[in-house]
Amino acid sequence: MSQTAARLLGLLSLLMVPRTWSGTELADRLGVSPRTIRNDIGTLRDIGYSIDGTRGNEGGYRLSSNGVGIPPLMFDADEAVAVAVGLHSGLSCIIGGMEETSALALAKLETILPTAVRARVQSLAHFTVPVVGNQPMPIVDPNLIVTLIDHCRRHERLRFTYLGEPSDRSPGGTGDSCATSPVTADPDTGDSLLPNDPSSTSAHEVHLEVEAYRLVNRQHRWHLLAFEPQAEDWRVFSAERIVPKTPSGRSFTPRPLPTDDIGEFVERHATEPRWRHSAQVIVDAPAPTVMKKLASAEGTVEALEDDRCLVTVGGQSLTTMALALARLDTDFTVIDSPDLRECLHRLSVQLGRAVEGHAAPDLAPSRAKNAAPRAAK
């Protein structure tokens, strides 16, 4: 690397620290004259970096974000790996259209990494496997996420159409062989919205204007926390059902949030059910023991007397719920779900047949038949 290039990279790394540097400070750090610093600042500006300069005793140079394009960035090894982790996560994220963009950015990053750092990043892709959850997650347009965040930041009312609930919740759509009848799931909390709450409408679209405050990711779903002036109350809207309108509404003065714990508020007031199926079960084991075996996405645990606990278990399918309970490896009693009881009975019969004393089948003919086509290839 030439001496000039090395000096420019050194200057750039200093300017990336979010502060104002005087010309004398930069010259001392790099061991050059203030005139050389002025020339190098001009060179960086020519190649796309926006650098603000002010005169006077309190003046100096500062990297600005006012440029039209995005200039090249500098990362150390740990920062490069951290960016790669984020890009790799984007390959299976719930924001629509980000998979290809993440793959292209990750490929560009890998080509310029030093050998040792590249090996760490490639190991990340090779040895990590994303596991798809048991519930289909809605894919959200990244432009919608940006729009909602912009309204939160600029304190402008969001005008939008709120779509009705999708009518694809029949048992056949889940592939659950235990489901025997249509299930209309209620929200997972006892909280109810006001009778005239438009966000609970499922049969048609409604047109709203709200004050947007926060965007929350709950169980891999995006939700908008907003205040609805017409209802004079806080609302939680599912982002995938929001279709923004232009232009935006008028500006508003931010009001205090309804609570310090926004995540808990959204959890209690989200209008769509957390699970397609849910049931309450008494488990003959202490709550701390059950919590270690049950994922938070599978259910909640409440301690009872006599070393027992009340488990609210849920999932996209009854089979998933039954297998989660079986994984607890202890006795339990289903309180309120005949469908789950029927599913458990069916699974017990099916598993019972698997352990009966049947003679082991002869696999040799089948293996020979499958081997013949492979040999022909």
C-alpha cells in the first residue's frame, strides 16, 4: 500500500469517530503538516465522503451524513464479522425482499475480507442452520417498515387502510391431522378492545389516521403502537395489514407513552391471536422445571401449590402442542381442550403400534430395487 493511501485510510478511520477534529489534532495523530491534512480532506471529498469543515478556535473537521451517496466504510475484524452475522440473518428474515439484497451485500463483503476474517464469516454460513418455526410468519415489505418508522420519527399522523383478517384459518390449511373442527381463536389475553375498535374488524377494510409511536417485533410479527385521536385511546396494529396513504396527516405533539414496558403492552393488546390453537394444562412438576423444557413461544407457565403448575400451551397445530407437552416427560391433565385430548389419544395409539412386538420387515428387496437405478446412472 502506498504511503498516501495508508495516510488517507488513517485519516478516514479518525474521522469515523463521531466528534469534531481540529486540523492540528489530525496532523499530530498522522505525523504530517496541517496543509497535508487540508489536501487529504479534499481528496476524501472528491471520492465521495461528505466532510464538514468549520473555521475558528472551535472549528475543525467532522464526517457528515449529508452526502447523496453512501461512501465506503471501514471496519475492523470484529465489526466485519458482526455485519456479516446481520447479513446472514437477513437471508431468512421476515422483511420481504431482503434475502437477495443481503446475499449480494454478504458476497461483496466476503471478497474484500482478509483470509482469516473471511474464514470466520464462511464458517458462520456453514455451521449455522436457520430453523423454520411451526407458525407461518407474514413477510413485511421493507419499504413499509421504513415508512412506519419515518412517521414515528417525524411525528406526522399516519393515514392508512387497515385490511381485514385473512380468511385462511381453516384446519386444512395447517396440515394438522389432529384438527377435527374449525377453531376460532381468541386473543391470548382477556383484554378486549372497545366495541367500536376498528382494528378488531375482520370482514372489511377500514380507513384510519393515527399518531405512530413505536414499531414492535412480537413473535416474529411487526406491530405498530399508535394513538388513535378519534377513539382517544392507544391501539396496536398488525403491520402486514397496513396500507399507507399519501400524503401524510398533519404533525402532532408527542404525548407520553402508555407504559414504560412497550413490549408487554403490545403483548396484552395485540388484536390477532398469538396461536392458532391453545389450551390450559395442569402439569405435575414445579414451574421452574417446566420453564426449562418449554420454549417461551410454546407457552406460559404459572406456579401452583403442591409442586404443580398451570401451563397455557399453544401452537399452529395440535400435534405440535401435544409433542411439546410430551417433551416435558411428566404427567399432565388437559383442562379445557377436547381437541387436544383427542389428538393426544390418536398419537398414543399410533406410538403404541410402533412398540408392539411385530417382526422386523425384510428391507433387502427394497434396497436392492433402489440400488439398481443408482447403478445405471
